[in-house]
Amino acid sequence: MGGTPEMETVVGREELELLDQQDPLDSFREQFLLPDGVLYLDGNSLGPLPVGATERAAEVVTTEWGQGLIRSWNSAGWFEMPTRLGDKLGRLLGANPGETVVTDTTSLNLFKALASALRIQQVDGPGRRVIITERDNFPTDIYIAEGLADLLNSVGAESGTTYEVKLVDNESELRAALGGDTAVVSLSHVNYRTGSMWDMAAINEAVHQAGALAIWDLAHAAGAVPVELNASNADYAVGCTYKYLNGGPGSPAFIWVNARHQDRFWQPLSGWWSHAAPFEMAQSYAPANDVRRFMCGTQPITSMAMVETGLDISLSADMNLLRAKSLELTDLFIELVETRCAGYGLTLVTPREHAQRGSHVSFQHPGGYAIMAALIDRGVIGDYREPEVLRFGITPLYLSRTDIWDSVEILREVLHTGSWQREEYSVRNAVT
Ligand SMILES: *Cc1c(COP(=O)(O)O)cnc(C)c1O
């Protein structure tokens, strides 16, 4: 497709092809099974299938379950799997061994982290009853905070206890909201919709200066951007393994708890897997003095086993190279959309500043849903988020510069021909 003069870009496909050939991360593409004819720009929502995952699944089901039966809790290392994988995952997050556990879902883990942080504040900062979070946070993060506040308020109704969820829109509002009543600040490191990223170290410092605790949701950050939980002095973190870590649909999430908090208070989902000695079958609860305290009950072993295959791929890649390529690809995507798709009403909602950008790029368009449906119909798989946002996950492990070029050319064709306005593309699916 030849560009008209105003659509001239500084790069062309041939140049990008040459750059791809010199890419030290190029070979990682072979570790994923992506269908032919698909340009997958949704790895921030559900990572693709790693090559080794099918074999590992068969092993867990056929050999470990089928042959090993209940013995596999010991002989196949099932019982240790949550902490063993937690330690592996922790290496991507700047965590020390013993601080991370793979367990439950992000929503549940956030509940546990919030509850634990509020318990600490009941001792360290009585009267601190405000949870600050972002209005633009992923909905579950707000819902869980609201649910916990509601539970505490209903329990404390007679004594007049009032926990409150306060929503802020940006960093200056956050700083202004921090005060003597703030118990905890719960933020998503990378915003699920816009891709904008907080400065974790700077926020932790401000939160601590105000006497509050910081919880980070790393759903769109783990495996996507360098994270330094200990160096930045965070208190708690949670996140998914099915997004950039390629653990498979609904694979269990993780929770990280700074070592200084781990044995201070137990969390309310005090199931037997969080007990100091689960198989003593003791009459009353005594929490484990380590991060196992943040588990609840029996873990989904078949699904959890899948996490390791994806994790091993991420661990074998150099995070600095991944970040550099992610920024290069997101820059390229923005530049190509803004030049080759100029004049079609797309507005960038992702920050241009590298330090403020995660690994996905979003554009707003009133016809966003239908445009994305038309793209998916042509093999360019991204997703749509309300309101009007086309979201493109730019994962450097398996995307190349030419993939970015080809995706934008298909977007250009969809916009240029107006084919997205066909009626079939406005029909809404249950999952977008
Ligand atoms: C994807 C995502 C979640 C998902 O939570 P689940 O419990 O796995 O459904 C939570 N928080 C954020 C910020 C997310 O992006």
C-alpha cells in the first residue's frame, strides 16, 4: 500500500525486517504456538500457548494424577508448588525467596492483602480507615475494596466503625488525599485501559511518609516491565499469571508480601493451607510464619503446573532487553498509527513518556468496538475496553517489528475502506 505524502513514515517494512533479523529476542517467538494468520496483540489479557505447555499438561494429568494419584502431593512436589513457583516468579519482581506465593486469583489475593494491611494499621495507626484507590483502576480492585470496607463496617456497626474507599484520578489528587486517616493505598502499577504506569518507588515513599501502606496490582506489569518490589520498598503486591506470564486461561495468581509484614497478622481467609502445620489437623488456627500464610485452601494443581512453562520462558529472557524492545515496539506502533492512520479519528490515550508507559497501547475512537471486531475478523487480535478504547498488547517475546507494521496496515485498510461500519461488527459478545 503506497502512502500519500501526508502519510509518509520515517520507516518502511524492509527496514523493520532488517531490524528483526538482528533482534536478540527473535528466537523467543519459536517458544509459542500461535495460529497461522494471526497477529496477536492481546497477550496482556491472555498470553498465548507456550510450546512446552501441552506436554506438561499431559504429564500432570496422565502421569502425576493418573499414575501417582494422591502420592503426587509428595512425590511430584504438588504441595510445594505454590511457594516454589512463587520464588521463581519473585525473580521477575525484585523479590527475595520466601516472599511470593502463586495461589488463588488476583481478586482474592487483593482481598487478603487489603485485610492484612488494615489489620496492621489497627495496631500501628488506629483510626486510619481510608483505602485510597484509582477511579480508573480495574473494576475488581475497586469492588474488592468496597466489599471489604462493607464487611468491616457491618461487623463494626455497633461501635460506629467506618471504613471508606476514596477514589482519586491522578498523582496530585493522590498526594493531596494522603493524610492521617489513610490506612492503605491500592494502585495498579500499569493501568489496564490506558497503559500508563506509576513511579512505584516515588509513590511508596509518599505513602509511607503519610504513615500508610502500599499495595500494588501487577496484573499488567509482571513479565511486562521491570519491577523492583523490595528496592522500591512496597508493602504488598498481587497479580495474574495468565497475562504477560503466559500461564493459561484462569491460571492462579500470585501475592507478594514484604518480609517485614509476613508474620505480623493473619489474613481472614484463614484456610488450612495457610496454617503453620496443615497436616497436624489441629483444632485451632495458627498461621504459618511465612508467605504460606497468604494461601487459603487446596490449590488448583493442574492449572498451576501450567504457570511454570510460561514463567520459565520469561525467566530466560533478559528483562532489560524485553523492556527496550517493548518501548521500541510501542513507539513504532504509535508512530505508524498516527502517520498511516492519520485523519480517521483515533486519539492516543497511552502516555508518550517512556517512564510512564507499560507494554500496551490504547487509542480512543467512537467506533472502537466495531473497529476492533473488524480487526479480529482479519486476524489482528486486540481487545476493546469501555469507553471507546481499542487496546493493543505489545509483547516483545513473540512480536516483531514487521508484525507491528502489518497490524497497522490492516487497521489502515479497515479505516480507509470503512469496512468496520458493517452491521455484523457492532454485535456485542459476552467477553470483549
Ligand atoms: C486482569 C486484572 C485483574 C483480574 O483479576 P482476576 O481475579 O484474575 O479476575 C485484576 N486486576 C487488574 C488490574 C487486572 O488487570
